[in-house]
Amino acid sequence: MSTPEASPSSPPDTTPESSSNSVDEVEDEEIKYMGHLKFSVVFFALCLSVFQVALDEVIVATALPTITDDFNSLSDVGWYGSAYLFTDCSFQLLFGKLYSISSVKLVYLTALAIFEIGSIVCATAPNSAAFIVGRAIAGLGAGGILSGVLTILSNSVPRSKIAPFNGIFGAVNGAAFIAGPLVGGGIISGTTWRWIFWMNPILSAPTFIFVIFLIHHLKPPPKSSLKNKLATLDLPAFAIFLASIICLLLALQWGGGEYSWRNAHIITLFILFGLLMGVFVLMEMRNKEEALVPLKIITQRSIAFGMLFSFCTSGAGFTLEYYLPIWLQAVKNLSVIASAVRLLPIIIAAIVCTLGSGILTPIIGYYVPFMLAATVCMSLGLGLLSSMHYDDPMSYVLGYQVPAGVGLGFALQQTVLAAQTILPLAQIPIGVSLMVLAQTLGGTIALSAADTIFTTSLSSSLAESVPQVNQATVLSSGATNLQKLVPADSLNEVLKLYNQAVVKTWYLSLALACASIIGTAGIEWMRMKPAQEGGKDSGEGLQADNGEVKDREEEDAEKAPDPHS
């Protein structure tokens, strides 16, 4: 891309060389890049907020047994996760629009503040209902944090150098996954679970300080009246989208639990979801450029197929990461902390490959090869894990994790990088929010489906093979208590059935991983031109496979007649 050669250590020369600069050159020249020290401090603050949100998702799962005991609220445990996921998922598009029309710094700090308010509500919750409200508030804030972090990065680093920083964010996310069970177990053992949530405002304090006092380089939002900005937000369409997501998540939360999947309530919710989503799409088509999600963005080939890839790989990854600790704790009788240690192969592989792909992508010039490698490696790893038996040695599961972790690492940031690469600077927030939405929705739907598969499979197999064992006891005991509650003469058979039920959830992960090849095949092979020596990139950042340099305006004009190109 024709961006000035800039790095955190040396601000770029922003003087135009000629009047024929490409759009990317103009965009980059309008950005005032920070020096090395300022950027390092700000980047640390952004990493801290990414770590904080990722840690919150993992550490809460560790604390759920203690929280439900404290509130005597086992029946509400599903809502502790669903309330968070609902607001996180639903507000992605609104935050994406806000970042494109308002002060990025202000919107990001607002999202971070909302997240901390939700954490404080959880920390001080007197009962289960208040805790659920706190989780919903925290999820709302979390919905704007990651897209805000990526938007700030897009406005702080030339596109030719953005991939390694995306890789670091992915590594930070992986580190949080490792730290979650360890930190959660330590806090619960040494004090009250409430400190899990008090920890969030403490961790966010440096981020607030650094962002407020050090970020002054962001391009100001376009000048517009409050009335015009509200019209641009497309709030009626957002309300329809919100209602559709509510219907979907309620159906997924209640289906197979409170109601059977054939119950009229569940069928009605799914029908309402489809109808409302159809209305939302029609409203977006009518509103065109003023839409919450302009069609010229979501119908771009790389964005549409990138969302499909993100949905599939995220769903596969979430399911594996959720049920692998359960398998280790229930079948291998490991503690929470011991099972977390056995997850190191998949986490280390994911971190190394996330960083490696971030470094290698600008060198190779393409991100699609890493998406292809992600599909292949995830499918291989999940195929191997799906062959597990309850009495297999631990070395098998440790080894099988590695290809799955490699795939997860390669998949994590590639579609976000695609949005940051192909879209004009003003449209990046919306493109990034679409990718994050696809990831969140994919994980939510896959986990709900996996829960149904696991519960149905285990319940029916227990009733058929070991009717003397109480099904309710096995299903509600929790993974760590399973082997203590099942009679010794029935334990091996129960472990065998438990293993089969978990493996069936990995069949779903395997199917999603294989399906991600559709997204990989559909995304455009657009070359990221690496930075050249001498202080400037030579040519446009997006370059066709034949090497011909294209100006972005000409490229957009060529694509305009066919929205699917």
C-alpha cells in the first residue's frame, strides 16, 4: 500500500510527494503517527484491555460453581453467560457505526467505562438477578472494546505494518485463556469470588490514564449535527436487529432445557428471528449509505466470506476450548488448575502461530494462505480429538491439541486483517465490528448446539446402558465431582459414555472447521505490498495477483456494478 513507511519508533514523513497519491497514501498522510515511546505505552494499554476482557470470559466460568452456591441459583447459571453474550453480540454493529461517525477515543473510553460499571455491579450483587444485570452491562461494554482497540490500531499504524500487532493481540487473548483458571482458582481459594470482578476496575486504571493523556493523534470525526448523527446511527433498524438477536439467543438458551426443541415457544422464537432479520436486511437495503451496515461493505466478497470463515472457526474453537477442560476434569479426574496445565499445548501452539502469522503475513504479502492452513490444521486436530477414548493415555490428548492449536492461531486475526486491509479508513470500524460479530455469534450458536448434543447424548446413553445411575446426578454434578458421585461398579461405563458425549460435541467442531474452507475459498487473494526501504511504501497496499498496481478509487469503481465481486 502507498502508506508512508512509519513505525512506532520513527514517525513517517507525511509530506505528499505528488498530487497523484493513492487513497491509502492520502489517508495515511492525514494521520499523525505517534513516536516510539508513546505508541509503546498506548499499545500496552490496549493489550491490557484485550487481556482484561478475555480474562473476564474465562475466569467467570471458573467461579460459576462458587457463585451458584452463594446465591443458591443453579437454575440461573445459563443466564450468567447468556446475558453477557447477548449484549456483547447485539451491540457490535452499533459500536462499529459509532466509531465511524464519532470520536474513536471517546467511544472507546465509554465502552471501557460501561464494562467496569458492569463488573462493579457483579462484585456488589446481593442476589442472582443483580448479578445477571451486571453481566449484561459488562457484555455491552465488552462489545465495544475489541472493535475500539482494532480501530485505534488502524489509525496508529500503517496498514503494511499492522499484522504483527494484530498477532500480539491474539497472543494476549491466548495468555488470558491460560491465566483464567489459574487466577480464578487462586482468588477463590484465598478470598471471595467477588474479587474476580473488583480486579477489573483496578486493571483498567492504567488504560484510562494512558488513553486519555497520550492519544491525541486520531483523525477527528466528520463534522455533523447531532440530528444527522442520530439519523446515521439508523436506530430503528438497530432496534429490529436487537429484537431478532433476542429471539435467537432465547431460543438457543431455552431449547433442549426448559422447553424441547419442538415446543411451540422455541419454534415461534426461531420464526420471529428469521422474520425480524429479514426486515432488518430490507431496511438496510432501503437506507443504502445511511444504513447501520452499508450494503457496499457487507456485500464485498472478502467481508462476506471473511464473516463466514470467522463464524465457522470461532464456533469450532469455542466448542473445543469449552469441552476439552470438561473432558480432562471429568474423564481424567483432574482439578481445574491441573486441567488448565494440560491445555498448554493448544494454547502455546495458538499463541506461537498467531504471532508467527502476524510476522509472516506482511513478508509473504497474503493472508489467505494462513486461512487455508487454519482450515487444514483445525480439521486435522479436531479429527484426531474426535477419535479419543476415555482410557487413552494423556500423551494422546496432549499431542492431538497441537494441530488444533496451530489452526486456531492461524485463524484468529486473518479476517480482521482483511477488513483492515481492503476497506478505506473510514469504513474499517464497521468492517472490524462485522468480523467480531461473526466470531461472537459463531461461538454463541455453536456452544448452545454443543450443549444440546452433549446433554441429549449423555442422558439417553445413561438411561440405556446404566439405568441404575441417576441421570440428574451425573448431569448436574459438574465435571470435577463426577467420579466422586458415581458408584465404583458403574464408573468405567459412565466415563465411557461421558467421553462419547464430549466427542460428539467435537464432531460439531470438526464440521465447522471443515465448512470454513468455503470462507477461505471465497475470500479474495489481495496482496499486502510490504513496506519498502527509504521511508515510503512503493505502490498501493492492495495489489492484484498479476502485480499491476491499482488505485483504490479505480478498484472501487470497477467493483461497483457487481456487489458480489
